[in-house]
Amino acid sequence: MEGNGIEMNWEMILKLVLAMVFGGLIGLEREIGNRPAGYRTHTLVCMGSVLVMMTSEFMLNTYSHLPDPARLGAQVISGIGFLGAGTILKDGSRVRGLTTA
């Protein structure tokens, strides 16, 4: 990205495609094992994380005079932790989804 405008370039597309592929591979492995959070979940989380990080990079380059514009990227970790906590299910004495989280 150059300048202050948002330009879609091959680097951005490549990042999104790689996130989709690698997230899909992890999700496919999880789905084959009948685990919670399968293909679709991992693909969307990886693509969303890449979009947030690209937005954070854009904000850092454009608004570097503002106090700490890179904090947006740090919130990705909190969001993934929140999603992971939602996959833990307890049924009596049996706990499912702990390794997914």
C-alpha cells in the first residue's frame, strides 16, 4: 500500500488467499476428526484476522501521529480467546471442546 488511499493489490489478495488455504487445512483436519470448530470456522477466523491486521497496518502507516494505532491488531488475540471459550461444553462430568479452545 502506498499513499493514503486504500488500493487493492496482489499482496493483499495473496495474504487473504493464504489465510483461507491454511485456515481451511486446519479446519479440514478438525472436521475429519468430528471436532468442534471445523473448516468454515477456521477459514473465517483466519481471514478475519488477516483483515484486521491489514487494517491495523494501514492505520499505522496513515495515522502514525495518533497514540498507538496498532492496538487493533492486539485485539485479535482476545477475540480468538473468546471464540475458543465458547467451544468448551460440559455435559455432566464430560467436557468437550477443550483441545479446540
